[in-house]
Amino acid sequence: MSWEATIRELQRKNYLHTERVREAMRNVDRKDFVTQEPERAYEDHPLPIGHGQTMSAPHMVAMMTEELEPQPDDTVLEIGTGSGFQAAVLAEIVDTVYTLERISALVDVARDHLEEYDNVTIIEKNGFEGYDDQAPYEKIIVTASPSSVPDALKDELADDGRLVIPIEEGRLQRLKVFEKQDGTVDEIKDCGPVGFVPMKDD
């Protein structure tokens, strides 16, 4: 299997439905971001990246990116850099990406993987705290699951901004889309059940 074949399959299954996101995914070869089991890089499954973390399946990266509706002049905040794959996809589309990762070893991995992207800044920081230095953000994307939207992220989302995040609901997680209008963040869409690592505040 090739990365191009994976992209075609994602398009066939309607995970990719805009040219902007499709080309961004096509331009970022997942194999370059896999740290374990490289022979599985083009499978549509999550993969381990060490330290109890995973990189999302290609279809999930495609779906979350489409739901985020990134625009070329956006500044995006990502929570949970991991090995850098989602940040790279976003960097192909938007003006600036700030991405937070709390695990030092993964910060180092992501910096190596994202070295060619001068529009990505990686910060070693807990995602619950957000990154007020560059707020507000037109878009925020979260790749770990809290029980509710952290207050810092609500505060740092720009008015008319959009946030995509998996939320724990009992034993399940559901991918939710929020928008901010007149200072209030409201859920506008439930994209269904998903599986992410928990978002930790340590």
C-alpha cells in the first residue's frame, strides 16, 4: 500500500471532501511521522508513538481537519503534538500553528519531524493551560480527550472561532465541534464516538 492509495481510500469513504484538506494530507507522508511499526504507516489505524501515546488514524486526522475548516490566514492552536503529523497537515493549509505537548521526549521527536515547517511552533506545556501568548486563535484542535472543554481554550478561541475536541462522556468519547459567538462557546455538532488518549493535567 502507498500513501497515495490511502488518500484515495479516505476520499472514497468521504473523509476527505475539500481540495484544501485533501492536498494537505497528500503532501504529508504519514510514514515520516511514525516512530514505531513503520511497516504499518499507511494503515488506517492509530499507531503507538511511545510514552503511552498514539498517533491518530489517517481517517481521524482527515475528519478532524475537515471539521476544523482551516483557512489560509488562520492561526491555529493544537493541543497534543505527539509526533507532529496533525500539525504538519495543518501547516500545509494555515498561516501559523502553535502546538502544545506536555511530554518532553515527544517535543524533541516532533521538532525533528517538523523542522521544515517554519510556520509551526512547538511549546512544551500542559494543554489545559492553553497558550495565551499568541491568543486569540481562529481555530483550536485537541487530540486528547478531557471531560469538558478547558476554560483556557474557551478564553483563547477568537470570536467566530471554531474548536474541534473529543469529549469524555461516561465510558465513551464523542468528537464535538464548538463555535464562539459574542464571547460564548457553544457546541454546534456531535460527530460521533471516537477513541483518544485521556487529556492529562499533570
